[in-house]
Amino acid sequence: MSPEISSTAPVVPAPLDPWAPRAPDPLARRGFLKLTLAAAAAAAAPSTLFSRTGENPVIPEAGAIEHHRVLWMQNPATEAVISWTTRFEGANHRVHYDTVPRQGKPGNYENNSDSFKNGQFTLVAEDEKWVKPGFFHHVHLTGLKPGTTYYLVMVSDDQVSQEFHFVTALDDDRPFSMLFGGDSRIDGDDPYAHNDRRKMNLRMSALLEADPTILALVHGGDYCQRAEWRYMDAWLSDHELCTSKTGRLLPIIPTRGNHDMGVGFTEAFPWPTGLEHYYYSLPLSKRVALMILNTEISLSGDQRLWLNSELARLRADNRWVFASYHQPAFPSVRAVQDGASRREHWVPLFEKYNLDLACESHDHALKRTLKIRDGKPDPENGIVYIGDGGLGVPQRKPDPSRWWFADDGFTKPVHHVHLFQIGKEDFHVRAFGMDGSTLDDFRLWPRAGHEG
């Protein structure tokens, strides 16, 4: 059976414009939507989807399309990978998409693209105690228009998803927002005991509802306990909670962490043209660039050579250049020496090219350092390092006595996600807690020579 095709011209609603003026909203005026603790707890409570046990695996209906997501790794103004999971192998997997909503009828969409990669998620013996097999499907969309809402459905044989939409990155200089956070795993063997992760995903969905200019989530690594199917299945199911009430998808920009070294990571987050080492850069607008680094391979050698040349190229053309990587240079919890290799190989290049912000994870605490340069405080020209992973992982006790937490710096154990509001005049950083409270709030100003 083929997907239902409509031969009549559809009634086309007006497309969404995330930058259009919006009607006043008493919740939005407070800066974000506030989920009540009761609502968050109810949404995160065990259900048929999340209550799997080692003795009684539960999977969605065999025909369901699940784990819908968008991946950005290169040129997000014009490219994206659309991914999903089925519980059957199937023969034909395709995305139908358009710049206007089409009510989920595949034949009504102007464009379509076939998958470039399909397969079964790799299984290990332990997976079979928890979950049934899953099959991944990845479609590469190219030739997209910048700053545009795209509506889409995912089709596997005769199964059709609901209509979703996402917004491409920009090629102009208008303000926009991003989310950053890392460490959405927990300690322990039960892959589905992730209530705190679900609550943080609900917080990100609330932020997405409140700020339609949020483009994507920069994930700082350590998605699961291990990159094995039972854990990836749980993470991908939980990520669906980041989708807005209207079906807007929150694209993922992935950083690889030390818990992400299994093949399940590359099966979930592939890109069709290289990037297999997971260090790369991508433009987010005409004057803003993001760098993703990989702390799980050599910090020197090829990666450091690339970092040097890429920072030189990006700094020349961009007002804002920031980076995400997993293991920190300035840790909040682990021993000071633990960050020595990043301080030796990468921090001198960050300082040489005046990186604006470094986003770190791995230590499981909230932090903001004072401005650092040459191994000491520099309130005028230093670099701020934020982190250290709070998207659901149990928090650890940090050490606030370290010199980089003096003055404007701080650290404490609390779940968190960062919201970046990036404009011409400033780079506004806020950290929000699981309950929506503001945990940190500061601004960066453009470096000398990059104000225009």
C-alpha cells in the first residue's frame, strides 16, 4: 500500500514566520513559558512508552514512525538531515516537504527526497532484555531556503508520520536564539529511568514555545549511559518531548562525549559527507559561527591543525564565534589537572583568535568562569567558559574555591539548560533550571573590530 495521495489542490494555511510580531502573551512576557511542577511531573511519569523493564519489553505499535528529529552539522541555512525509527525494515523511506503546511498528505508537498542511509541499530546481548530491534532512516535535504519554515512528513512504505516543521538557519544578520546543554544520561543500568531528562526536555520545549527564534539545540555530549540501542532508544523517545505543541522540531547539533563512543551514536547522528570524526564548524547566520570539537580523540595533530586554520577563517568574517566540546578545560568538579590537555592544546588558540564563548560539559554541575586569558583573570579580554552538563544527569558537588570561579564566576549542582540570544549589540546568556527559574544571566559584547 502506498501513502495516500491527494489529487485535489489543498487548502494552504499561511506558513509560520518565527520572526513575525506575536500577540502579547502574559507567560511569554516573563521570558519563557512556565510549566508547573505538577504538569512536568505528570508528563514525565512512567507510562506505556516509558515503563519498560528488563522482564517486559514494550515497544510502540509495529507500524509507528517514531524518534523524529532534525540534525544539523553543515550549512544549516540550506541543509538538514531528517531522521526517524521504525520497528520494521521497510523498502522505501522518504521525506515529503514544503514551505507551506500540507495537512500531512504526502502527495500535496512540493518536494521529496529519499533516504541516503537505512539499517538496523546494532544490538548487543543486553539490549534484548529491554527492547525490540529498531531501524534507522536518514534523509538529506539540500537546497533549502535560509530562515524559512519547512513542513514535512516522514514516510516508510505505507506508514506516514504526522506533519512536523522546523526553521532553517539564517544567511542575514538578524538576531536569533539557541539552546545549549549537555549530559542527558543517568547512572545505572535501567535505560528508561530518565524522569529528570524528560523534565529538562519539557523545559526546552517550553523555551521553544516562548521564543520562536530559537533555531536549534547544541548538545554537549553524553546522551546516554552507553551508545547502545536500549539507551539510544530511550534517549530518542525522550527527545520527542522537545517538540513544540504545534509540531515544531528542535534540530540537534551533536557533540561527542566519552559515553558516546559506541556505534549507536553514529547510527543515530550521521552526516552524508564525511565529518566522521565529529569536529566541524557551521554558520548560524551571516555573522555568527559555531565550532564543535571532539575531546574523545587526539586534541593535537589533525584536529588542532584544523582548529587553528578554522578559527583564523571564522574570526575574520564573524562578529560571534563560539565553541562546544565535551570534557572541560576549566572543570567544576574533577581535578584541576583533568583539564590540562585542553588548556595546553586548545585554549592558546581560543585566546589567539579571541573566541567569544566556550561551552563545556562532562562534570555535571552548573558553572560560569570569570573571564580568562593567559592562565589568569582578564576582565577586559578574557574568555568565559560555561557548562558543565545538566540535561538530566545526576548533579555532582563542584569546587567553588578554584580561582576561575572568583568574582564574576560561580558553580553549583543544579539541572540546567542555557539560552543564547544572539544579536548585533550583545550575546545574552541565561541558564534556566528544571522549574523554569533563572540560574544565571550575563551578556557578552562584541570584540574590538567585530562590532559592525
